[in-house]
Amino acid sequence: MLTFLNLVQLVLYIALLALVGQGALFVLAGQRRDSNVFYKLLQVVSKPFTWLVRKTTPRLVSDTQVPLVTFLLLAVVYMVVTFERADLCVTQGMVGQPGCR
């Protein structure tokens, strides 16, 4: 179970970093962000998550708000997984083990 939680946390962390990078390039590159190679790469990394959020949110949420909503949802899920991982480590007495650091 600990390995599964670590893997989920890693996937969420990568997606969150991709969305943060996308936001930074959104501010720094401005209108030229669509021709930026790194912006496109970060879009590819975060696309499965933004696609899922776009499909599950109502049309009231505009397409420009979907990355922000995705980031907020992933941040909440990341915190839940982190707390569950910490709880598992404490209850199993594995605080000093490599997977619990």
C-alpha cells in the first residue's frame, strides 16, 4: 500500500509541477506561449488531467479556467495522499523506513 501511495504522489507531483510551469510560461511568454516548445511540452504532460477535469466540470467553467481548476483539484488530492501516507507510516511504525521519509 505504501508503494502505491508513493507512486500516486509522484504522478500527482509531476502533474502539479507541469501546471505550475505552464502558469509561469503563461505569464512570462504572454501571447507567444503557443509557439513556445516548453509550453507545449508541459501541456502534453498535464493534458490527461486537464482533459478529465474538462469532461467532469460543467460548461460554466470556461476553457481558460480549466488548468487552474485542475491545479487546485490535484493539490487537494496530493494533500490527501500525503496525509494518508503519513498516517500509514505512523500506524505501521515505519517512520524511519526509506518509503516513509
